[in-house]
Amino acid sequence: MSINKTSLALLAAAGMAVSCVSMAQSKADTGWYIGATFGQTQVDLEDCGGGVTCDDKDTGWRILGGYQLNRNFAIEVGYHDLGKASQSAPGASLDFKANAFELLAVGMLPITNEFSLYGKAGLYRGEVEATLNITGLGSDSLTETNTDLTYGFGAQYNFTRNVGVRAEWQRYTAMGDNATIGESDVDVMSLGIVYRFQ
């Protein structure tokens, strides 16, 4: 009888220990975070060549915030300045500026305690401003907004429990308006830093 009571006591203690570790791990895997990224943007411009010169690359930056629900899943919001692009021909040029607000679901695959791969997908609300400049006639601007899909993937390395770095690729699909200024995909290659509140 005493052996059974001892066994039960040991099992109960072991169960409590496992539960405490699980709760601690669960708490460590959740929480708010903020971050910023910096990198190169590329706009998928059409009608380049044949006298039309295109500059489709620029520098972009993003600020972001999110909440990690568990070790494998987070919700993230952000604002992304996507830089500029331009097309030019003799006597005229067309310049584009773009930015986007985004809401993303992020799925994470931990490889080690410090290193993980992730994929993300969601919606963006984008704004593209197009400015037409004609030599001798001046310029005129038109701004279009649209909502569409964005997705990407990357890797994150955590130097500490609070600080990590990211490298990622992301695409914003069909920015603009095909009926007026045209639609283009925008790709971003970036590096960033993430700070997690704990």
C-alpha cells in the first residue's frame, strides 16, 4: 500500500514538473514583437526596350509589429515603403512611388532553438502614385489604391530571447490599377531586426 502511495506521489510530482515546463515553454513561445527591415525592391515593369529605358530597382524599408501565438504561428501587421521606379523615353518620363499596409499570417518551422524558417501570406492595401513628365509641358500625377495578396518566405536567427535577425523575400501582387496606371508585381529582398517583449 505504501509503495502504491509512493508511486502515485512520484507520478504526481513528475506530472506537475512536466506541466510547469510545458507552461514555461508555452509562455516563452508567445508574446508581442516589433521590428524593421531594409532592402531592395524590384517592380515588374512592362514595355521596356525599344527606346524606353526602365529603372525598376530602389531601396525599400518596413516597420512591423506582431503577436506570436505559439512556437509555429504569429499574426503580423506592417507598413512598407516600396521605393520608386521609372520609365523614360525621349521627351517624357513616367515615375512611380509605392507603399503598402499589410496584415499577415506567419507560419514558423523551428530548426534549432535559435534558427527557424518561416512563410507568410496575407493582404495588403497599397498606394501607387504615377507622375508623367513631358518636356516643355510639365507634369501630372495620378494616385491609385488597391487591395490584393502578398506572400513571402525567409529565415530568422535569434541571438537572444529578445533579439533576432531576418532575411526574407516578399511579393506584392498586382499593385496599381490596370485601367489607368497599370498593374505590376513588386518583389522585395530585405534584412531586418526583430525585438521581442518578454
